Amino acid sequence: AVLSVHNLIYGYSKGTPFETGALKGVSIEFNQGEIVALIGHTGSGKSTLLQHFNGLLKPESGEVLFEGENIWGSKENRRRKRWRIPT
């Protein structure tokens, strides 16, 4: 897989009365040449998931791999990969 997400967990406003779980155990793989559509209701986590693909959000747990390498491995690595990840 070119891009893969494994057991991704992320929530907003942690530790506040407004705490909301956005992604709960999401796993998905994208292969070279695939065209994928992400659909769902408003507030279902589509944009939150996409923001994890290029490192705009850091998961609470789980990992995002681009070409087999965790994008959170290093800041420099994340910057280089951010521009190469198709979204």
C-alpha cells in the first residue's frame, strides 16, 4: 500500500465537557493507481481522517504510513512526505 492507516484513534476537546470521539479504530489502505471516494454524514470524521493523511493532525493512537514509513517518525520526514501524499 502507498498510504495506510492502522487502528487510528482521534478525538476533539480531550479532557473537557465537549470531548468528542472523531475516529475510533480506523484502518484503511490505498494502493498505487486507486481512486477512492470518502462519503458520510456531516460530522462523521471524513475531514479529520484526511487531515491525518498528511500530518496536519497527530493521532492519539495508531499510525499513518506513507510508502511503509510512519509519517510521524521525524519532523523533517513529515514535511517531505506531506507534499507527496495525494489527497
